[in-house]
Amino acid sequence: MAYKKVESYGEKVTQELMADYTDMLNQIGEEPEREGLVKTPERAAKAIQFLTQGYALDAEEILRSAMFKEDYSEMVVVKNIELYSLCEHHMLPFFGKAHVAYIPDGHIVGLSKIPRVIDVFARRLQVQERLTDQILHSIQDTLKPLGVAVVIEAQHLCMMMRGVQKQNSVTTTSAFTGEFEKETTRKEFLNLISSKLH
């Protein structure tokens, strides 16, 4: 079954969320009926559904939709993939870049599917550590390559605009399987994602 991206909003869910956002506006002291806010509950209801659409998507299905038999067995790296997610602790955004590599073992995958897999897991309430592992394991379990590497660098608004309010902090997480657990392979990957080849 081919993967198909669908962007839709359930009418019942949208109406319930709109009511919740209207209540929230009232509770913070705003006036939901004023001109600038009249459509805000609907916009916010659709926005939160879009930002959490990953719950309805299947990463393995996306990968299987573009798997090809191929003898290539060197490292494949897709780097600087922008990602946007919501921190599950405060529902504030965190954003940054993901770098993903795998070493094929009989199968490769269409390059666009790797960013799509990242979106599947990023479009949920998340912590960066779990996000890193979910991306890694979905690729490892589906493609069954010789190894997978994932590094994510992100800035968290829950640290920047509230709490400790550290504007320049960046969080880096990494996860490795198979061949990438070897120091030489991991070092090659880290050199590739830090270099400017383009």
C-alpha cells in the first residue's frame, strides 16, 4: 500500500478544540469576540491538529513505500534536515536539524522518505531524546541496514522564553546502531555532517 500524505481536520475534533481555545482565551483575560481573535480558536484548533498529525502516520509504511533492492553498501547521509516539534512538558516548540545516515544491506530507500520519517515522530508531543531513538529504530527495523546513525541539534523555547531563559542554548542528542557503534565509522559520519561539501 503506497504512502499518501493527507492533511485534513476532523470536524468534531475541530469544534471541540475551538471551544477549548475559546475558554482559554476567556480565562487568560482576553475577549474572544474582538476582531483580532474571532477566528483564532479555529486557527489554533487546526494548527494543533497539524502539529500533532504524526500520531496518525506510520513511519515504517512510509519507508516500505520506497524501498529498492540495491547492492550499494557505503554510507548514505542526509544532513541538515529541519525539524519542528512540541515539547511534551510545556507544549512549546523546539526546532533544529537532524542528521541521519545508514549503511545499506541489500536495500536503499528514497531519500525524501527520511525527512518524512522525521516528521512522523516530530509531529507529536515529544522529548528530543525519544525523538532521536524513534527515528533510529524505525529505519533500523524497516530497512535492516548494517547500521543507522541519528544526530539532532535543537533549540527549545521552553528554555529560551520561559524557565531559565537561556537564548543560545542548543541540545544535541545522538543514537547509533550496528556499524556506527564502531569508532571509525561513527567518526566518518560525524566528520561528514560537520563538513561543508556543498
